Amino acid sequence: MGNKNITVDPVCRMEVGIAEFPLSYMGLEYSFCSQQCHDRFSANPLLYIGRPGSPSPKQHGESIIKRRLLKLDIPVPDEVASKIEGALKNMMGIKEVTIDKNMIRITYDLLEATTAQIETTIQRAGEKLSGSWGGKLQRAFIHYFEETELDNIEYQQSNNGHHHH
């Protein structure tokens, strides 16, 4: 049985109409419940569909938890912190947000939130704030992305049991 016009959103597993937010990837057609799922998929398709013969983390029912740390030049005032925290906690996939002085720590599920989405959310929160917070947050992002990517790579290498000191 099964309706030919219904398919499953590979990101959130909802049933969707075949022509909704369509996307072709490697010769296959996918449909999504929302632009958000569509964007998540197109940012990291292999997270959701895996490679031929090996299921993706999403198909295993896993989550990939990542932590990001933003360091700002100056402490974040409480009203700014609560706006940023509120905005992030409304996003799908955000597990935890802690803001401590000039540090913003974000724990999120890579399968449900992309760094770009987090960045946009923080920027939007920044734009609503007084003064130059939007710009400060944006600069923090530019610095922190590179740091985190490098840290992650080093961390993986140093955790393989080979310690070169």
C-alpha cells in the first residue's frame, strides 16, 4: 500500500507531501516538512542518509552532541545574556546554553541544528539589542569558529592514545 504522494522527511522523519521543499541529492529526490529541515539536510546530507551500505547516525537514532564556546572581548550584561539564551533555547536541537561573564557555551545536537543557524539566531538577538552587541557577537563568531574547528581536530588526534608531548 502506501500513498505515492507521501514521503518521509529524512531529517525529522515526519510524513510530508512529495513536492514540499524538494531537493535532489545524488540522483534521489527528497522532500521536507520545512525550510529548516531542508537547510539542515543540504548542509550535511550524509548525516541523515549515510553512504550506500552504511546507515547514517540519524538512521541509528543517534545524536551528535557538539559544544561551542564563544569568547567575547567584554562581559555580557544580564539583559543581553537572557535575550541570547532565550533565542537559542527556542531553537530545535539546542541542549544547553550557559553564559558566564564573557563566555557563551552552547551545547547542541549537530543533527538538529547547524552552526549557521545558531549564528543567525545569535545575530538576530544581537540586532534587537542596544548598541553594538550585534557586531561584537558577530566578531566572537568569526574568532570562535576557527578556534573550535582546530581544537576539535587536535582533540581527536590527542585522544587516540598517542600523546606527543
